[in-house]
Amino acid sequence: MTLYKIGEIVYKNNNNIILESKGEGNLVTICDNSRYSKGEKLKLYLYEVKNDYIQQTYGFKTFKERLLFTDLISIDKIGPKTAMLILDQNW
């Protein structure tokens, strides 16, 4: 599992960014897209969800946000999408 990547944002929409790192583009789901800018260079902390149905990467500006995300998804009936909605509410 990759803990973080350092790269540049080459694309941004409401829920996702493409982070280019070492010539590779990574589609990353984010919350509060106002905190990100196209062309911004940053260290992005990652959490990867892989199962039979989905492979998705979630990104966070700080390690503290990533820890809160993992704490939230450890609660019964809270999945990654709900956790991202909670984080998007200016916790």
C-alpha cells in the first residue's frame, strides 16, 4: 500500500483530481476540492480501497485527515463515501 505520493495536479473536478507523479497519472477521489488547484505540487496521503467490485484511491492533504478517514470507515455501516462526505463538512 502506498502511503503518499508527491506530484502535480494536472486535472481537477468536483470529486477527483489526477495527480501526476513520476510520469504516471493517478485518479484520486478527494473532498473539499476548493483546497486543490490545477498545477499545484503537493504531497498527497493516500488510502486505497480494493475489492471484487471497485478499486479506488482516496487522497488527503494531511496525514491527520487520512487517520480520521480510517477511523471513520472502521465504524460499522460507514464506508468510504460516507466518510468523505463527513470530511467534506469542514470537520
